[in-house]
Amino acid sequence: MKVQSILPTPNPNAFKFLVDRPLARGGQTRSYSKPEDARTDILAQGLFAVPGVETLFFCENFVTVSMTAKADWRGVAEQCTRLLESHIDEQEEHSAHGCSTPPALEASENPLASLPQGGDPEMLSRINALLDDRVRPALAGDGGGLQVLGLDGKSLVIRYQGACGSCPSSTSGTMMAIQNLLQTEIDDELVVTMG
């Protein structure tokens, strides 16, 4: 794996490492807010071992690394780059040995594991389709993502991922923009809250 570039994000404590291979398969993302969440993910465990790394977000061909405010950016970037470039893709390694998908990938990329809870399934499907089309690509461009946690009546519960997770603008302006979009396109009574 080769790190093609390290890009800043709107969050001053998060950087996006763009690589030349998929880090999340089948359109699924992985987000870890603490090392304990990444017990079955070897690459994430290695990245969390880098001093100053706070959260991780894997999406298609990039990983967003959020750091503590006191972290040494250059040190984190160098260590994360070395780790990413020395990482052997678990999928390829298992395929070479005649094995099926490794258990860590199956668990972390199971689409059913990230389904939102509660609410009208048809409305949730429309909401996710709109978010996939108009919101998630923009967030991914800034090293972040958005997970729909559920729908309770007309209240949509979301969680930001990656660079968006600890960025001040995502909890104010971006959330209001998402709410306005959903009210215009889906239902004018929808309210977006953080989970």
C-alpha cells in the first residue's frame, strides 16, 4: 500500500491519508472512537498505537486520523505513513492462502451491523439515499462521514465520523444544512439531532 497524499481537513486536528488501495470494501465505512473498538482490526490497532492518535475513520481509499490537540503532527504523520505503507492487506493475504474473507473484515463490514434503528423503513431508505447522493460525498471530501443511528418519529439521530466527529462546524452549520436539505426533500417536520 502506498500513501499518495496527506490532506488537511477543516478540523485542524484531523488529517486524511489517501492511499492507493481500498481500506473499506463494498461501500462500508469503519469508525473507531477508541482503541477498544478496534480489537478485531489489525491496521486500526497499529494506528492507535501511534502516540497522539485519538480516532480513526476508514472510507474507501482513505483513513482520517484525528489527533489530540497536543499531538506532534509531523511525528503522527510519519508514523502513520510508515504503518500504512508496511501494512499487508488482510483480504489479499487470506486469498493467497486459500481462505475466505477474514473474520475481522466480515464483522466490521457487515452491512446489517450499521443499520439504523426504529422509524419508518421507507423514510429511512429515502433519507439514506439523499445523504448518499448529496451529503456523504462532501463529508468524505473533508475526511469525514455520517452515520444514521435511527429515526424516532420525526427526529433523525446521526453521528459524525472521522474529521467531522470533533469539528466545531459539523455540530452547528453542517447539521443545520443537513436538516434543511431533509426538510426540503423528504419531510418538512424532520429534525436532526446528534446521538
